[in-house]
Amino acid sequence: MGKTIICPCHDVTVEDIRAMYAAGYTHPETLKRATAVFMGPCQGKHCAGPVMELLRELAGGDEARVSRRPTARPPLRPVLLGVLAGAAGPSAETGPGTSAESGTTGGA
């Protein structure tokens, strides 16, 4: 039988989850840290359902032993991609469409 990928962002397999669960990583938060599930670019949108279903299966269907999935943590406020890339962009104080020097809205 081939490997079944459960988290496509980080290539985590069902077998990886089973092994980590057997090693004692039974809580979604500890499993997240051990395997990086829920941490890819999709922030768990693709893997959360299947991973949580697998955890319920491994817990013998005992819902009390399986807590809810980890919370995705978005940025505090939207950030322009150019700012993240290091390109010059608006400062946090002035915001988009404002000149950093004058504090006025830009025009041509």
C-alpha cells in the first residue's frame, strides 16, 4: 500500500500521524508541532478535516479525548506583499495612499 498524504502543504502522511499519535502526540496542538499539519500556506483548510477525523478514529471514537483543531492565527492587520518582500511601501503610521513625508494623500 502506498503512502496517503493527509497534509499536502507539508507532505505529511497518514502513517506519520499514526506514528506521532503512538509516540504520545495525541492533542491537535502537539501533533501540529510534531508534524507541521495545520501550518502550511492553507492554514489547515485542506488537512484539518481529515486530520481531526483520523484523530477521532485513533481515539476510538471518544470525542472527549479529541479537542478542537488549533486556531489559525492571521496577521494582526493586512500587510502588503511588497512590504513583506522588503520593497519600499507605506509605513504603518501613514497607511496606503499617503505620503510618508507629508502625511497627505498622494496625487499625480
